[in-house]
Amino acid sequence: MTTYDAIAILEGFSDQEPTLEDNMNAWALLIETGQCWTLQGWYGRNAAGLIQDGLISETGKINWEKVADRYKCSIFRS
């Protein structure tokens, strides 16, 4: 996934309907690369919230157990 792909998913102009997994991977990429801190404020605020809530680490690692618990689904990744 590229930065452009991640933004397309998060802004809603992706070619296909993104899943929760797609959305989390997009956020993780923007956090891992630091791009979320250079884009408009909405990205940084949302990234900070995901980090604060423990869904994604400061290094961009997704905590799939917390995601599944938060969104009441059965997505588990290592």
C-alpha cells in the first residue's frame, strides 16, 4: 500500500469499498511512515486517538485483539 492508497481509503475515494482491515492498515502505514503528522490536522488527530486507545502503536503495529474488541468483530492478525 502506498501513501496515496492509504489516503484514498481514508478519504473514501478508493476504487473499492474498504474493509475495517483496510482502514486499520491505512492508518498503520501513515503512522509508521510519519505521514499522518505532515498531512492536514484530521489525520494527526485521528492517528493520535488510535495510538492513545492502544489500537495502533507509535511504530504502526496494529493490535488486532483491541481492534476486534472495539469493533465487535473477529479480525485477528499477528
